[in-house]
Amino acid sequence: MGVSFHLGTGRPWPLGATMDVEGVNFAVFSAYATQIDLCLYDEEGIRETHRIALPARTGDVWHGHVTGLKPGQLYGYRAHGPYSPERGHRFNPQKLLLDPYAREIYGEFRWRDESYGYAIGNPEGNAAVSIQDNGVTALKSQVILDLPVADDVRPRVAPDSTVIYEAHVKGLTMLHPKIPDQLRGTYLGVCHPAMIEHYHKLGVTSIELLPVQFGLSEHFITERQLTNYWNYNPLAYFAVEPRYWSRTTSSARAEFRQMVDTLHAAGLEVILDVVYNHTAEAGANGPTLCYRGLDHVSYYRLQPNDPSYCENLTGCGNTLNVAHPRVTQLVLDSLRYWVTTFGVDGFRFDLATVLGRRTHGFDTDAALFVAFEQCPILSTVKRIAEPWDVGYDGYRLGQFPSAWMEWNDKFRDSIRDFWLHRGRTRGEFARRIMASSDIFQGAHRSLLSSVNMVTAHDGFTLEDLVSYNSRHNEANGEENRDGHSYNLSNNCGEEGPTTNQAILLLRRKLKRALLATLLLSRGTPMLLAGDEIGNSQKGNNNAYCQDNEISWIDWRHADTNLAKFVASLISLRKVYSAAPSSLWPRQLHVAGSGYELAWCDPSGAIMTPDAWNSTTEHAFYALFTPGIGGGVPRVVMLFNGGEDTVECRLPPGRWVRVFDTELEDSFTTLIRSGSYTVSGGSFVTLFSPEN
């Protein structure tokens, strides 16, 4: 090893490479390995300078301490054990493996034959072990000194004040004219003063970023000379993705921390989209980069009848075995790292049903959920589930633990169908705008559990939702077969861009109705970045591989009037939600009797079961009346999802129009009659000045 190094047994905790005053402690989990070698590399990551068998094993953790090592040291592991795919084991010491707890990754990954644990081209398929060594070309883990623990200055936005703004780090600012070129598409771009000014003008509170953990582009994507732009293909759960680093700061880690600190100083939360359902090692024919080579049986869910194959509950080839105690620990440790080191305020979990899958199926009391609530760090942050995966019985909307929020696709589909196709009843629409009470109320969940959305990164933008009947994903190279075919969109009479003024007028009107419904419904709203300015992806509803102007937000042609309308809606939401919005409203049988909510047909009569379920009538209104000392005005919301104009008889009293989505300009005016004419496809809100 050389005179400057000394090898000791070290300790089995914490997992990963941990600096101390004398050197580095290395600890890595593997239940089935027979030996783990620590490989040290030179500064270029090319020459292996030392190979050391970790000298100690405590339980299933292999560990050792090496004195004399400094920050920046590059390293990897080689795991010895059986290569028996039929039993699930895929050990191959010819493959250099990343540390699952690596804080920083060195190198640039290229798809090569030596990346695979099996022999490429062998007639036995992946049953034949590869003898090619990948040490020179493999990614390396890097020893670092962790950043100081983040100050506890999180904005802690109250749940009933939260308005989420979903964005991609790069696409958010790549075309922003007020951001310097070197900062566009970077973490510093996200927190640039021009962006903070925009967030504040809108009134959003929480910036939700698509994945920023270190990931790879899949082989089939790179073969098309494209990239996994969304970055939903993780490899290293503790490492910050460097592709969004401006190179004007010391490291991607430091820049990400600076972004979070800057947004916090502006009163804005940071929520991360995280992917703990699969990894970039893919299925049985995927590469051996980290987890597969260290302990394939423990890290992945394998098919019970044929362990040579992974269970594919994600559509990505493999499924992380979160039910295993050490994998649960990996997830929890990495989440805590992002909170304590970077100050992150919450997480949105991709395909979150996987997190709760045990042997018998999904379980709300699964170990990860229970541990999450018991953790004094994680129990204080926001947690949002995408409540489905692609496996059997994977749709679990409304079934996550009580403290979780959930993406509500039923809200999305119902609101689109009501406004764009008149395809939902008034009863269905009312349930969705009242936080899907049929899903969450009976489960004793807060109405804030419903994360309401009309659009998200996956699917059409709002502009495209009213401009295209069909997806246009030809640029993805999959013959337009990828992406959702069921979009509930409506091109308003002409596919794509048009100069027809009547069509453009209708599109603007429908966008306002959709946005008003999103931002004034009970629940937690999520706005897709760019929707507020009319951003289009040219009809691409699956732009996961488009790192170009298809996906980048076009600030150069921003619809500033629409942005102002969105800002006014969020301001209105703050007034409208002044009453305790975590409480489910009581439905009235007598209008105007002092309770919180009444539903009326256009004549002012209380809605009947037949009226709720009618498939031909689409106009009605909601009357919100505060209790004694409520401190908020009476509000009437008039909805007309039909084609024809409808006259609505208003409750007694004076009323002021706040907005009418039929009108190009939103302005306040006193209503001088006892009724209001609501155009087809319009949403109107009135306040009573008497309160």
C-alpha cells in the first residue's frame, strides 16, 4: 500500500466513505458477497493504485479504515461471490462498482460492452459471465468533505397556503432573456433574481424540481443521439446531478446548496422529485454499475419463479426492493442527507406505490412509511406520492398514510373533460373541486391531501391541451407510439398553431377556465412551469428525451396577460382560503342558511340528485358563506361547462364580479341585477362586499 497508508478494521457505520482526522472509513452493505475489495484510483480515475480487501465484516456490512487518504480520493468496489443468475446472484469482480452512498461521482459514463456483468454476444445470453475489466472506463466514487449542516431556516409554508410550481432545472431558464448565458439552465438560474421576481409576482410558494439526483440516459436513448432530459433514471441517490452545474461555483453540491439557501431567503420552498422505484441498471440485460454487482438479490425485487429476472413494476426493467431493511435504510439515509445537508423542504415520490409494496402487496404500514413518520427529520417535511406504479393492483390513490399528499389524476381528467368535452356530470366536477371528498374524506385525510393538477411535466402543456387533439412525438424517434393517447385535449377546431382569431379567442378562454378551476379548487394546487405564459411543446406530450427548445420554456413569447391572470387567481385563493381549508365543508339543504357551502342550479334552487347526475346540463354554482366571525366575504362561483349561455339567479345581496373567464381583461365591477349571464365554457367568481 505504500508507507503513507495504514489499513485498519474501521467501523460498520455510517455507510459510505467518511472522512476523519486520520483518513477515511469505508463501509458497504452486501449480504451474499464472499469478499469486497476497495480499489483506489489516481486523480484522473484511470490507474488503479491500490486494491485492498476490506478486512472486517459486521453482520452484512463490510468495512475498513485507510489512514492518509484525502478529500478528492477516487475509489470503487469489486465484489466477489457467485455469478448464478438462476439464483439471482450476479457478482463479478471484473466490474468496478460505485458506492451506493457516494456523495460525488467522477467521470462520464459511456455505454460499452465492459459495462455489463455478462458476456455481450455470447449465445448463452446473460448466463455467461463477462471477463472484461471495466476499471479504466467505469464511473468512480469520490471521497468528499460534506458541506456543513444546513441552517434550519426553511420557510415552512403552511399546508393550506402551499402553491406548487413544477419545473425542470434546465428547461426553466435556458431561454430566459434576463438571465446571463452562463447561468441559464443551471441551479443558479433557478434562483436568479429574475426568477425570484417571477415566483413572487405569481404567488407560488414551493418550487418542485424534476430529479436532481445523479442519473444516466438509457442505452436506447443514447443510440438515437438523445438524452434522458427528465432524469428519471437514477444511479447515485446522494450525489447532485452535475449537468445543471454552471461551473461558476466550486461544485455542483455547493451550487445546489446556494440555490436552496437563496430560495429560502426569498421565502420559497424547494421540493425534489425523487425516484426510489428503480435504478439505471435496468432489467436482467442491463449493466452492472453498483447495486447489481454488490448484492442483486437484496437490492432488487426478483421474480419468485425465475430470480434471473427482475420484477418490472416500474416499466424500467427493475424495481428497487424497498421492503428490504438495508434498502429502506438507503432510501431514508439519502432523504435525510438532502434535508440536513441541503435544506430541502419536501419530496415528491415517483411511482410511490413501490415504496409500500411488501410480499403480499401494498401496505400503508410498510416499514418505509412507518420509519418516515418516526424520523424527527423527515416527519417535518412535505411528502407527495405519485400513487401508482405499473404492477398488479398498483393504483392506490387515496390510500397513502395520513400525512402524505397525493397526485390526483382524477382531478386532472375530470376538470379537462368537463371544460373541454362536457364529458363529466356536475356531481363529478363538484367532487373534484372540493378536493375529491369521495376519495379522501372517508379515509380521514385532510382535503389538502389532494394535489390538484391540470397538467404536469408528463403530458401536454396547458397551451397544447387546447391546441392539439393528438400527440405529436415524432421527434422522440419512436414513430409517435410513445406518450399517452388518452389526453382529453381539444384543439378548438384546428390542430396546432393557427391565425384564426375565433379559435385563438376560444383557446384563451378555456385556458383561463382551466387555470381558475385549478387554483380555486380545495386541495393543494400544482402549476406546471410555463403554463402561466402559454408555453407550448409543439404537441409533444412525452418530451422526456428532448433537451432542446421543444422542452425549454419560451420566455421570449410569454403571454404576460395570462401570467397576470394566474397571479390574480393565487391572490384570490389566499382570500378565499382564509377560512380553515383543512376542514371538509358541510353541504347544505337550504341555501343561505349560514353554513359553509351550498350548491345551486342556475335558478338558485338546491341541487337534487337528478340534477347532480344529469349528462345534459352543465351549469350550476357554489355559494360559500362564512360562519359568525369568519372574517371572509361570501363567495359565489358560477360554472357553465355547456355550450349555451345560461342566466344564473344570484343569492340575495350585492355582488361584485372578481373575474369572468369569458372576458379578456379581468376587472372588478358591481353587479346591479339579481342575476348573472354566464357564457358557455366559462367560470365566474363574485364576492359580496357586505362582508
